[in-house]
Amino acid sequence: MKIYDRLWAVIAVMLICGSAAYADTVDMEPAWVKNAGAHHLAKKNKIFEVTTYGAVNDGKTLNTKFIQNAIDDCSALGGGIVTFAPGKYLTGAIYLKQNIQLQIAKGVEILGSQDIDDYPEIPTRVAGIEMLWPSALINVLHQHKVSITGGGIINAQGKPFWDKYWQMRKNYEAQGLRWIIDYDAKRPRAILVSDAEDVMLSGVTIEQAGFWTVQLLYSKFITVDGLTILNNIDGHGPSTDGIDVDSSADVLIQNCDIDCNDDNFCLKAGRDWDGLRVSRPTEYVVIRNCIARAGSGLLTIGSETSGSIRHVWATHLSAIGTKNGLNIKSAVTRGGTVEDIHFQHIEMKDVGTAIAVNMNWNPAYSYSALPAGYDTAHIPPHWKKMLAKVEPAEKGIPHFKDVYISDIHVSGAKQAISVTGLPKSLVTGFHFQDVSTQAKSAGNISFAGDWTFDRVSIVAEDGRKVNITESEQVKL
């Protein structure tokens, strides 16, 4: 990472804090914000050091069973701290248990196995669909009072899984199967927190995730603090999201720095028929004092919106070279409601589109159709879920409303705003206050309604204004 980029980021955060004085008097923090994050964590200090269980820190010996034995003993004896002597530890999937702190200190590097057989399949949810999928490198499943801490490195070594995906995608696209490749190219996540409560992830650096980096699934009272995520080392990992909050609640994310090749900070709640069946929202999420670098969105909401996403407080953030700033997306088979989103005190530099909203996002990926020649009786179960029709069709129409955007400063953007609603579902109740944007083009708004603007400036290099069509009570 370039030194001047880090310096710019620090300056940006300082500017945000300084420029927020006025807006803070307007945007009063909701009471629920203080409740987000882990409340209770393990307090026992007994040490369980993995080399005493046979682990070897040479970066070559597969240590999965030795590390797991240390974890199991620690839990059986009431909890404590699982530690590593300095060095490199190769491992497959490990499973943390309650009342445990996994401490990855500075000088320790966890290396993920590059053999998919070292990640046993488990029932989980991936990209909005419940299915069997490989375990993550580090798993917190149905546990509480668990921490992963330290200044060390988790290097998932995901490049072979990236290469596998790209080869499969080439073949799948040729067969008209773009919509299922992400589900068939099974790749391990770096950290999965699922059906868990009171979990903290703090301080570690995560590199080269094979798939999503951190997924928080069906969980509550989770804190993610001070993670650095670097997924563009030795290539650009496809779908290597930074932090995904997936049908979870009361989540606090702060002081994180993400460089990835997909959504940086992302909120999800299920996809299409299967997501509507599960019907679990993502709600009460705080994201603050964070940086997004390369990636698809400083804050992405969707496209998996089926269970609804609401009550989000995103504040004091910066984007540097990110594809989008605020990116809200869905599709006409997703359904769900996105509402009560607060996006404030933000600096963006050299982004693609500052504000992007699309209810019919990426049709080639979003809509499933089985090509001729396939027998539906002999396709995998997750294919059948993807092909299941949402009935009545109106259940699949998403709704976006009540979004508050304030104290936003954008320079060097390609486009200021791009909004595409639906004739059946206008994008309603967006409120802009103290927003200044410099971009090559102003952009467009279609199928929107009931928007307000207070001290909003959009300066476009091409001299044009925002093109507003098929909208009601939207006037810049």
C-alpha cells in the first residue's frame, strides 16, 4: 500500500471529524447505536499454546488437528486463550468454541491450506442461498463469548481458488450458466461467524481470502474492530468481499481498512425464493471510522435484500479509488425493504459512482434460467432453489425508502449519482444535506419520489446537470 495513500486516508478522517460539527447537531445518534457490538466476552486467562499440542511453526506442516486439539481442551476446561509461538502455521478449517480467545499475535502468520479437502462442507448460506459449502478457515458456529485478536496475519492463500473460479466461469458462461457459477465454484471463506452471539474480531490482518473474507451470518452482538483486509495481493480475488453482515443484528464495525476486489463493507439478507423463505433481516448495524480502498462499494446494501435491511448508521468513513460510495442494489426477484439508512460524514476520492442505486442489478447474474438439455430431476438442490419462482411475482419487487445522506464530500468521481428504480417501486424518501460532489458526469435519476435536497452541489466536468426522469417530487 502506497505511503501517500495512507497519509491521505489519515488526513481525510481528520477532515471528516472536523467538518462534522454542524451535521452532528442535526443527525442525532439513535439510542440503538450504543447497543450494537459484543456485550460479554470470555474473561479467563489460562494459556493453551498450540506448539505444546504438536503444532509446528514452519509454514509447511499441516497443523489442523493440533490447533483444534488446543481449542477443544481450552473449551473443555472452561475457556481461556489459545496462543501461538512466533512463526508460520499451515492449517485447514478450525472451529472455535465458547469462552475462547484465539490470539494471533504480531509475528504469527496463519496460512490457509490450498487443498479444498481441508475445509469440510457444512450447511451454511452463501450469496443468499442455504446450501452445503466448504467450512471457512476459522469458524465460530453456534457459539458465544468468542474472540479472535492480535496483531498477526491470517493469510488464507486463496489464489488457487481464484484461478479455479475464473476457469469454471469461462466454461459456465459458454453454457448460459453465469447465474450459478458463484455457487458451484466452492471456495473457503476466511472467517465465518454463524448462529453466534457476543463475538469480537480485533486487530488482525487478513490476506488473500479464497472467497468472502468475514461473513457474519444469523448472529447478533458482534464487534469487528481494527481489521486490515488485503485481498489484492498476488492478483485480484473474485468475490473477495471484505466484511459481509448477513441476516444479523446489533453489529458494530469500526476502525477497519479494506482493500479487496468486491464489496468492501456489505449488508445482505437472503436471495430470491430461498431468502424470502428464511426471511431474516439485517438490522441495527453501525459502521464507523473505516477506510475502503479498491473494491466495489464503500457501503453496499444488497443485492441480497429478501429478508430486508434496516436501521444502519454509517459514519466517518472514507473511500479511496473504490468503485462506488453508497451502493444499494437488488433485483425484481429479491423482494425485501431497505429502509432507515444513515450515510454521513464521508470523504470520497477518485471513486466510480458516489451514490449508486439499482433495483434491477446485473441481470446476467441476478436471474436464473436453465438452458435446454438439462433434466430438472437431476440437478443439484441449490440449483433448484435458485430456479424456484417467487410467487406471486409482486413478492419479488424490492422497496427502498428513507435514506439520509449528509456531510458528504466527493472529488474526482466518474459519476455523481446513478439511480434506477422501478415503475412499480419508486426509490422514495432520499434526503440529501450538505453534499458536495465533483465528477466527470452528473448522472441520472429515474423512478424516484419524494426526495429533498439542502445545500447540495454537483459540479460535472461535462457541464450537464443530473438527468431526472419518470420521477415525482425530485428536483435538484
